[in-house]
Amino acid sequence: MLEHTPRILLVDDEQSIQTLLSFPLRKDGYEVVQATDGREALARFGETAFDLVVLDVMLPRMDGLEVCRRMRARSSVPIIMLTAKAALRRASMARREPSADEEPLEVHELRIDPAKRAVEVRGAMVQTTYVEFEILVALATSPGRVWTRDMLLTRIWGDSAYRDPRTIDVHIRHLREKLERDAKDPEYLFTVRGVGYRFRDTES
């Protein structure tokens, strides 16, 4: 009987990281199945059994911590999180008592409650991922300030090393789809061409 080849699900949205990790694993005889966003990871996870999941925290469509939670509800497979800094930062945020600068922020028809990690627009609650919420809070608490992609990566992940700045573009697009009446004509999240993004001035 042939021995079972260990199967690893590798989840990262950057091809450079996929290549860097999958090559030595395959060379050592592992079968590597790749996924590039959270929803694809869950789809692959439901198709076959895995011996290990290597999961990045900052993913498009659904962040890695939410993916991990859903996988854990279905299986006890070992999961390695690639971004330990973000996981530790999130844990420290959960333990922290709300402070004065975490009072709800209301701008036009948008309401953000950092203490409850809740977003409401035009009277309706909006579900955001961990990364989307962090980007939104960073921008909204500094209205008019221009944030580069690297600045946002550092704010969320702890540093911007080995991260594709275009990852931020994906999360901004998803935020616009959830918050804006017209994503192509935004009211809240503005692109500063060649630089990054800024949030609507509170006086506008």
C-alpha cells in the first residue's frame, strides 16, 4: 500500500510568498494546494482532507483569523498562522479597555464604533473583516490625512516587509463596495493618485 502523501493547504495572496514556501515543501515530498484569498481557502478546505494549513492573516475577501475560526469549527487540523504580529496585536486590542479616543465617530451617514468594532452606514449595519475595519479606523480617525499603502500595512501588520502594497487596494475596494452608494464616486474613501488614500474631511 502506498503511504499517504502529507497534504498542505497554503493560503497567501502574494505569489512571491506562495513560491517561496511551496517550492521547498514540494521538494521535501509534500503535496501543496494553494489558495489566494479567504473564501477560496475555505472552498479548498471543504474539498479534501489536509494534514496542515499554513494561513496568512491579511487576506482579501475574508481575513485569515476568520478563516481560521471557520476551519477550527469543522476540523482539528493543525493551523500555522504566517503573521504572528497581527494575531498578537489583535489579541492585545481585545484585552484593552475602550479609551476616550475610541468614542464612536460619525461622519455624514457613516458611524464607526471602535470599542464595539461596529460600522453602520445609512442606518444599516455593515459587516467588515478585521483588516477592513483597521483600515477604515486608521483613515477615519485622521480625516484628510493621506496614508500611503506602506503606512497602512505597517499600521495593521506591524511592518510592511514582504507585503504587496496592492493588497491595500483590494481591501479599499471591498470597503467602498460596502460603504459607498457608488464605489466609483466615493463619499468617504478617496484615492490620492500616486500616493495612497485619505478619508473624507469631517467638515465636508
